[in-house]
Amino acid sequence: RYCSDACQKDHTSQHEEACKKRAAELRDEILFKQPESTHLGDCPICMIPMPLDREKYGTWTCCCKVICKGCTHANGLREEDKKLGHSCPFCRKPVPSTDKQCDKQMMKRVAANDPVAMRRKGIQQHKKGDYRNAFEYYTKAAELGDAAAQCNLAALYEFGKGVKKDGGKAVHYLEEAAIGGDPIARNKLGRIEGNIGNTERALKHFFIAAKLGDDDSIKVLMEAFRNGLVSKDDLAAALRAHQ
């Protein structure tokens, strides 16, 4: 601790290394904390944790809510029973019949600073090969805390698409996404650490991702167990949490 501002100014150079070390320790405390849930959170209707399998949930352009397929199915049965038109399970707005209408709804959500809409718009531009616009949308969504957008933004920095290639920023956004509960970003960080020989840090990432339900990370941990790098008890705990 410094006794005054003048003391801090006069002695900063003497403590710079210690300060950097402490800052790294504080960052790791945040980075390696097990998230309570994945970045997908719970279905806003049934409040059950959202599965990682993309076939088991969908995003609705009207409100940009991510709804599990169970609630979507229940809504379909309700509509069939009452002979109603097809509508969003969450906000009950009619489902648009054309891509143009869908895009119009999404842009309304973008204008409302909805990070999910911004990320989806970024994905749309990404698929078209318009990496610059994809970068802009991902950046806006990432600044609003969208973990999936942060993971996508990391990929653009990694490969230099739409922005100057920057490995440091790629890792930074992967870390932000991992802190936000994205198991894909967490798995990538594990592989990055493993590739440079940081086995202990790599395994920490894989354990966190596995406990969030990531299948690939479980496979990595099982292989690490066979090689004597992971204990039986730790692997068993990861398997229980994964299920």
C-alpha cells in the first residue's frame, strides 16, 4: 500500500512487477471460477436450464428470446387445441411468414440494443462474408456482455477477418466469453494452454467446461485420466456435474 499519492508516484517502478503479478492473480480468480450456469441460462418460460444442443432450443426474432423446444412444442399444442395462428411462445406475436419480415423484426431488436439480435445480425453478415459488418455487430453485442458474441469476436481477431489479426485480443475475448459461461470458449482456452505446455491451466479450463456440459472436454479429461494427469475422484466429479 502507498501512504500517499506522492509516495505512489515516487515508488511505482519499485512495485510494478508485484502489481502486475497481483493483477494476474486477481484475473485468474475471476477466470477460473465455476459459472453457475452456461451463457444460455434458463428457458424464460419453464425456467429449466437450456441444453447446449442447438437442436433443443430456438431464438425467436420478434423478441430474441431463446426458448427450449419443450415450451415451443407446448405452445404448438395450445395453438392447435384453440385453433390459433402460429405465434411466439414468449411474447405471443404472430410468426412472420417471410425472411424480409424476420429481418425487420430483428432490426427492431438491434435498434433496442438487444445483444442477442446484434449477435444474430453479426452471424448473418459473417455467413455472407461481410466480416467488417460482422465485426461491428459482434463488438456491440460483446460490449453488452453477450458471451457467444465475444466468442465469435475472438475468432475474427484470431484469423484477421474484418479486423487486424491480434492473438492477444482473441484470447481476451475468449476469456470474457468463458467467464460468461460459454463452454466452447472455455474449451478453446484449454486447448490454447495445452498447446503451449500449461497443462495445469488447461485442465482447469476443461474441468469447468465439462461441468457446464461440454462433451468434448469430458473426452479430453478421460484421456488425461488414462495418461495419469487427472485423478479418478476428480474425473468422477466432472462426470456427475456433466450429466
